[in-house]
Amino acid sequence: MRLIKTEDAVGSVLCHDITQIIKGVTKDAVFRKGHIVAEEDIPVLLSVGKEHLYIWDNDETMLHENEAAEILCSICLNDNMKRSRVKEGKIELTAECSGLFKIRRDKLKAINSLGQMMIASRHGDTAVRAGDKLLGTRIIPLVIPMDSMDKAKEAAGGEPIFSLLPFTLKKAGIVTTGNEVYRGRIADTFTPVIIQKLKDYNAEVTGHITLPDEPERITKAIIELIENGAELVCCTGGMSVDPDDQTPLAIKNTGAHIVSYGAPVLPGAMFLLAYCEYGGRTVPIVGLPGCVMYAERTIFDLILPRLMAEDPVTPEDLASLGEGGLCLSCPVCTFPNCGFGKGV
């Protein structure tokens, strides 16, 4: 790449797009990368403020921004993603289906630490819908050494650093607990909330059982729902440390592995997550505290997308939610376009 005067550029090959910006009229390239400058192009180039031009000199050790952008895109692109065409060293990826967006964060940081290139994405472990923008990439200079892109590929570790896991769970069971609900003293306002949240992921409730605070019966109901095909079981109520609240014990007695009882999220500190192995299936069981019934957003909104995409949640994952785990209860809720649950 060489810098020359525009008047001397006839016959030269442009190595980048030349953009014309007229406020309220246009913002587009008047000449594209690879264009061979003709005599009649000179006045046009001068009119858009280009008194000097970068022209392409072939150098086998360097890559043009668009060629390098294709390499950077290959590091990012994975199944269920659609890419844009390359323009000025930039490529964007969008979701082709609804699912859970995942990031290999250490790899992303490693590539962005190399310099001369960048990848900016939305937060990982969040739900996206078909057509949502996932990330954008750009090569910073007009040309970049080939070995810089080799370092990027090495940093990625041989596989895409992003993935989009489709939501797959479709059948859910609900166990509603509480003497007051079971005996008809108050209306069940909890179950409709859970049903609606599941509908957001195109899942349906295939079984619903209401019981008093009797752990043996709750345990039996959970197992019954799983035996009948439930891929997720949600237990509502009975999650505090009050003597009458027996749901955590009931979940434990199913033989499920308890990932955590309690999480650093408000609302949602008394959340419980367990996994039950049954007939070759791994079925998540969640114990939902009362805040899920009345708060706009809670820990359930952070964890549910991962459960629906069958993405295992670990104790470390839950512990990492502490930074960003405080919902600010904004007058107008903009979740997920806010900081709730996005500490990493």
C-alpha cells in the first residue's frame, strides 16, 4: 500500500472504499476497493476531499482489510448464524434462529488483545431471537500483516469462539406448593407467571400438580412429572427457611443433584437448581422463590434461557452472577437491554 497524490493516481488500484457523505442525502461509497482510477474519476475524488489516495501494491506478507476480515469472520461464525457481506474490513453476524448466545470469553479477550483487529458482541449467556444482531468485527488498518491473522487463529484455538444453541426443551411440569393455595384460601397467582415465561420459549406445560407443604407428596409429584415426559420441572413456593417450607427437602429427596440452594441475585436469592437423571435424560428441577411471582425480572429470567437450550449451569456460573446480579427495579423495565445479570 502506497500513499500518492490523487492527480497521479490514474491507472492505480484503490485499496479501500471511497465514501461520500452528504447530510440527509447519501452516505455510500462512490468508488469501491479494487476500482482502477480513471482520468474522469479525479474531479470526483477531489470533490469528496481526497487529495491523497492509498493504492494497492501487491505484498505477499500483507493482507487487505477485507481479506483479513474474512479470516476474522471464520473465527467467529458458527452454526445458526448468518454473516453480512464484507465492507471496509467489517462483517456482522446475526442469529438465524432463537437460542442461547454463548461466548468463549477467554478467546474473545485474547483476540481483542492482539491489536489491529476487534470483535464486539452482545453479552453471552443471553437469549436472542432470529434476526438479532450478535456481533461485529473489524480490521482496524487498511492492510494488516498475515502473521497477525495467524496469531488470531491460534488464539481462537481452532474452533469458533461464539455459538448459538437453539432452544430445545418443549415440555415442562409445574408443582405448585403451599397449604394456603392447596386449601383454596388464596388464588394461585404464581403458576400463570411461570406458564407465560415458558411460552416465551415456545414451551408448554404438560403437567401441573398443586400440593400442600408435605415433602413426601412433593417428591412423588416431581418424579411423576418426569416419568410422564417433563423436560423441566418448576416448583413454586416453599423456598424460604420457614419451618413450613419443605420444597428444597422434597427436591433433594428425588435423588437429584443439587447444584445450588441460594444464588447471589436479587430478586431470587432463595433459588434452587438441581438436575435429575432419569431414563438417560437429564432433567433440570428449579425451586422458585416467591419473588418470581411478583417481581418483573428475577434470577429465573437469567437461568431459564440456559435451561431451555440444555446448557448445563454450574455452581461457578451461579456464583459469577453476583456482579450485575442486583436488579435496579427501574420504573420502565428494559430487560434484557440492561445490566441485570451481565457482570462478566
